[in-house]
Amino acid sequence: MSEQSIQGVTVREPAALPAKMVFTLAAGAGLSVASIYYSQPMLGIMGSGVNASLSQTGMVPTLTQIGYALGILFLVPLGDRFDRRNIILFKSLLLTLALLLCGFAPGIHSLLIISLLIGAAATLAQDIVPASATLAPVAVRGKTVGTVMTGLLVGILLSRVVSGVVAEYFGWRAMYQLAALSVALIGLALWRVLPRFTPGTEMSYPALLLSMRHLWLRYKTLRRAALSQGLLSVGFSAFWSTLAIMLSDTYHLGSGVAGAFGLAGAAGALAAPLAGKLADKQGPARVTQLGSALVMVSFAAMFLLPWLSPHAQLALIVLSAIGFDLGVQATLVSHQTLVYGLEPAARGRLNALLFTVVFIGMAVGSALGSKALELGGWSGVVALATLAGAASLLVRMMSRKL
């Protein structure tokens, strides 16, 4: 247990956190963030179940994402003001209740309101990651954060698959009830394994939010990390938001095949702890440069598509997806390691600022990706994503923290 994790007592740091604690943190991050994505494969069934139109049901994932973004900005900073263990317990209870209510929602209006609440409570994941950084000894902080991020990424990866299967055989309401049970159990496990956290500040809530501006202006490393990761998010989102349309128009492949491409995310999940370990040895700034370069090269490789056979084109798209996803996740873990080391007492606010910019990048990438596909076809999307990767690399190369 690290010095920061016990109130009023200074103890010697161990070589690493107990494996049981790291596994519980990773599982908590994965199960909580999965709550955001369960609805996506079930929208058709959910709409029929509450007699809602497709446009109305389509607002469910939108409001969930909005709730998540608002939660990151307004709730995650509370981890610096209060015992993060209590916050994790409270959000676990809130998320459990929201998921249960969603499973029994009588109509579309209640479903939409609850979806917003689910998104806000699912920011539990963004409390768990800074908690792991606080608890981990400095020498293995990158590896520990990377392992917890693996859990988060696996949660994103498997959420759509699990919800699709459960909804098909047991109904969409059963999926939310099962999700509520899983969050309740992992919340209890986190409560049992986590120590108490010493709050990093006694600021009032308004002062806490206002201090985020000061943190942004004070730390150039934070601004570089957020801008670089935000640019990578532009390319990442542009690719994934247009892939299904391109596959349908060009190769006449259905949404099921497009969803299967998402398994490339497994590469990112596997890369997270490796990137963290490399960051501990070589320095996180160096890993961010390598990751950004990998993203740029992976996107640029798709400029070769017109000269390949259809089967070879699909193979190249898969390899490119694996490559850029690996680069994006490696860079994210390294950026988190950099940011968390700036001011330990402000990790919640630093994390909120980083991910707010990441979400802005995702939204911009989705909008620009659709426009690029409309004006320039798939080559336009590839060009946009490659430029975003190149811009991110330029930001990292300009950094002096080598």
C-alpha cells in the first residue's frame, strides 16, 4: 500500500499492488464503462418493447454519452475533495439503481431520463483509474494503470457482444438487470479491497471546478497530452463512425461484419499493460511519440487500398485497425501516466480535463468523418485520420519531456 492511500500514516511502498486489488480495479473499470454501450446492439428490441420510434430510441445511446461527458466534467473532480473510496461506493450504488430502473422502464421518456443517469454514474470508471494511480508505487504506476485500462477496454469491447446475445435469448430488460447485479457485486468487492483515500484538497465544490482552469493554464504537459490524445480521438472516431457505411457501400457487407472489425480493439486491450510497462522503463513521453507514429502509419497504409484485390483490401483494413488501435491505447495509457504525475492531489481534476478533450475529439471526428466520406469517399476519411495522427505526433515531438 502506498503512502498516499492511508490517512495520517507514512509507510514504505511495496514493489507492487496485490494482484487481487489490481484485478478488482480492472474488473470495476470494465463493468462500469460497459454500462454505456449495452444499449447499442439492443436499440431495435428496446424500441419495440416501449413502443418508440427508431429516432426516439436512437436518443438512448446519445443521452448516455452526454451523461458520461457531463459526469466526467462535474463529478470526477470530486475525487480530489472526498475520500475516493466513498465516491466509488456511492457511484456503484447509483449505477446499480439506474440499471435496475432501466430494466423496468415503462416507456421511452423514462428510458431516456434513466439513460442520462446511467452515463453520469458510469463515470465510476474514471474514479477507479486515478485510484489505481494513487495506490500504485511510482516504479510500476504505468504498468498498473495499463492493467486497469485493460479491464476498461475489455469492458468496452465485450459489452456489445454480451448485450446482443443476452437480449436475443432473454430480452433487453434482462440485460440491464444482469448488469445491475454485476455492478453491485463489483462495487461491494471494491469497497472491501480498497483502503481509505486522503482527500487532496478541502476546496468547496465551486472552487474545485474553478481550479480546473488554473490546472489547465499551469501545466503545459497536461495541455500537450490532452491535445495530442484529442487529435488521435479525431482519427479514431472518424474511422469507426464511417466504417459500417463504407463496408456496406463498397463491399456489400452487413453491420454484423462491421461489428466484427471491432474485435481489433482486443489488440488495444492487450497493448495497454505493455505500454504502461514500457512507459515505466523508457519514459511515458517516448511511448506517446511511438504510439502517435504507429497511428499515423497505420492510417496512411490504407492509401494502398486501390491497388489491392478486394480480399487483400479487407485484410489491410483489419491490420490497419489493429495497428492504430494499439497506438491509440498505448498513447492514452502513457498520457495518463504523465498527467497523473503532475499533481497527485489533483488527479481527479486532471483526469477530467484530459478526458473532456478526448470526448471533444471523438465528437469532432465523428462529424468530420461523415463529411469526409461524403465529399471524398473512403480516401477522404483515411486522409483525415492520417492528418490527425500526424498532428498528434507533431505535438509530441515538440514536447521537451523526452
